[in-house]
Amino acid sequence: MNKELLLLRHGKSDWNTYTTDFDRPLNKRGKRNAQQMGEWLDEQKLAPDLIISSPANRALTTAKIVCEAMDISAHSIQTDKRIYEAGLSDLRHVLSDIPDSVQRLLLVGHNPGFEYLLSYLAPDIPVPDDGKLMPTATLAYLQLDPQWSFSQGNYILQRPKDLP
């Protein structure tokens, strides 16, 4: 049976705080966009079997807001430090560790790693005119083979600015 991967880049972070990159929070737009993406996932009935987030503040907060919008307990979120500052190889290793029982996975993390993974899994996905495949709070939905490795040609790229 094919797998479904949801890649969600964290919401817009607040650069006006004096903190480390890891601890940087979301700004108001980032929180609002995370809420919108959670509501969209709920409307599309795309509740994940497993949620794994980068432990960085902005990613984990995004995951928590999405869970709240979908009426899923935030306690179900797992964190994986490999997602923070991840490259393609790191993210492929995360996917290779997913239990076979998981059919739909939500990963919440960062660029450029998520763009690398998306381009690897769906090489035919068109890059938007602005050159940004996954701006903040963008969600990519992919149908993959049972090993989480190659796209079956079905994908959706949902940006907050495209939502009503």
C-alpha cells in the first residue's frame, strides 16, 4: 500500500527576538498560517498517523498549532533532532526509520532540507515563479511507495497565501 507524506515547513519566525536560531519563536503571521494549514488538513481529512517535528521552537510550535486545529493531542507529536538543520540524507534516514504501520506521516521542519527532500521525491514538481518551492508554512502532500522513497506522481503543494 502506498504511503502519504505531509511535509510542513514551520511558520514565519520572529526575527525581532534576541535568541538562538533553535529557540526563535513564531511571529503572529506564522501562528496564523500554522492555524490555517491545520484547518486545511482537517477539512481535507488528512489526519496523520504519526507527527514528527524538529525540536526547534518554531517548528514544534507550528506542529502544536496544527494539532490543535485538527483536534489532535499535541502530546502525540514526536521530535527528532535530525530534522533540525537536516540535509537530504538526514531526512531520508528519518523516513527509513518510520514504522511500517504508519500510512500517513506529517513531518514539520525547515528549509533548505525540506526543499531538497521534496525535489528528490517529486523531481517533476514545478518551481514557482518566485523560486521558492516551500516558503514558510507551506505544506507538500505526496503519495509515495511503501518504502517512503519515490513519488507516485501525485502531489499537492499548498501555500497559506492560496487558502481562502
